[in-house]
Amino acid sequence: MQEKKPLTYSDAGVNIDAATTALSGMKDLIRRTYTEHVLRDIGTFGAMFQLDLKNYEEPVLVSSVDGVGTKLKLAFMTGKHDTVGIDLVSHCVNDILVQGARPLFFLDYLAVGKLHPEVVVEIVRGLSIGCRYAGCALIGGETAEMPDMYKEGEYDLAGTIVGIVDRSKIVDGSAIEENDVIVGLPSTGLHTNGFSLARKICFEVAELSPDDPMPGVGATVAEALMEPHVSYAKLMQLVMRVADVHGMAHITGGGITDNVPRILPEGLAAEIDLNSWKVPPLFRFLQEIGNVEDQEMLRTFNMGQGYLFVISPDQLNRVQETITLAGQQCTVVGKIISGDGKVHYTGKLNYEDPSN
């Protein structure tokens, strides 16, 4: 009788040694995000973070969980994995920023079919950069190797963020009033939404490859689509010091059309002037090649405005000066009006001149 070969976890497709190699490569990247509030080093079963509550009268924790979506497909196609971590952290940071929260710590979940240590390290590099920029600690995570669940070279990435805000300083839109102004902060492209449609337009309709130039944009398809998601936390923390911000909206899935109504009190609406800003040429390419109607563009993409906030008109000059001194830009894109809780557009989409 033939002796049976002993089976190992590796025979089932899970390589523990590869996980150990990946961990050794990411330890320094993770430690760079640590603050004095992180109590344990990498490797414990649960991460510990000591809250500093001396500046809070009624501290409230704010949390959010999200993923990168099908933007990951671009990482698979290009082999560029060091920016999707930035995307994930920035998206989560902006989501809790809407309530006025300051980020404290972040945890990630990475699931792969076959673990390649060099890819994992690049992903964590992006997470580390995103956390350091936002001022939060990357204190924990999970890397799961699951054969047969994901195709070779593919993975999924998700994350959870926890932040803090004093109860009296929570921003929930309840202070929004008629005639308040809506100020927009520019995006750097699609951020992390609309990629299923964008990929269909670029790779199926236009039949481009990631390395092909995107006509009228001045970048390759990969460069234009993979531009990292912006974190607005540091800038908005400055704004909230000099002005009473009545409401904020992170322009993610649903665009301006569906995200602004989430913060509007009953009886009010938002009027957005499409002539007030120049829409980047990336969006012109997607609209023209995909034959996408204006309303669909405004519900799918951010159209160059990644974050909107609402303030009273008498605080506008102070806010504009603060943003300019910070080396950033903003645009008054609309105002609050009496209405039905929806976004109403005036004007037409105003694209940048590609020759400029």
C-alpha cells in the first residue's frame, strides 16, 4: 500500500511563510503612523489605543467602514498597488469628517487569492501614507489568503476608521439655513467612485489600454483614473477653527445630486450653479465618449468637486482667506434655498478648455 503524502496548509494554497515575509516588510511602514496613544506594537491579538479626552467635554466616537470598489481593477491591470491604500484611508477620513470628527485610528482588511508579499507591502505603503497625512494611526489589520475565492493577481481591500468629536461640535446639517452659501473643494479626479462606468467607457467603448494617452486630458488612462483620493481633513479642521460650518457633504457615490440632500433640513433645498467651476477634462472625455447625459454624470461622478460645505454668507471671506493661506482652492458653487430637500442645478456643465 502506497504511503500517503502528508498534507500541509501550503498544499491547500495558503502560504504562512509568505504572510510572515509580508508582515516583516510592512512593520516599519505601520510604525510610522503611530502616535503616543498606540499602546502595543504589531502582533498582538487586539490593537489598543488610549483616548486623550482632556479637551473634550462630551466626547463622541464616530466610525465608518468602506472599500475602494472597482478602482482596484486598475491596480490589477497596471500592477500599481501603492495608491489604493491612500484612496481607502482618504475616503474613510472624509466620511467621518462630515460630522466634524478628527480621525484617531484605522484598521484594514486585505483578502487575496494568493499572497504576494511585495504587493501587500505596496498596499500597506499607501495605507501608511494616507494615515500619516490624515494624522491617524494604522493600528491593526487582517491579511487573509483565500484560495479559489479570488482570481490570481486580484484582491479586495476594505477599512474601518474611528474618530472623535465633542458632542457640542457635531456637524449634522441641522444648522443649515436659507441663503447659506455652499463652498466646494476640488477633487483630483474620480476619487473612488464611478469606476465601473469609467472602465466600461475607456476599455470597452474607446478600446483604450491603461498605457494609452487619454485624449484631451494630458495623461495616460491609468494616470488619469488612478489619481489618489484627496483627504480634506487637515484643511477642513482649519476652516472649522475660523468659521461655524453648518453642514458638509463628501461627494462620493451618487455625486452632488444624491449626497447633498443627506444633510439638508426639512423645507430646504440646494441650488448648484454649474457655471461656477471648470470641470476637469477627464470628465469631458468620459461624457463625450460614453454619450452620458448630464444628469447621469452628476449622479455618478464628483465632476471636479470632492467635498462641499455650508456656511453663512458673512463668514465666506474669512473662510476663503484661510483656504488661500493654506495654499488650497475653493469655489462658491451654490446656495441653500427653500424647497423640497433636493439639489437643483442652474447653468450648464462648464468644462476646462483642453488647449489651456
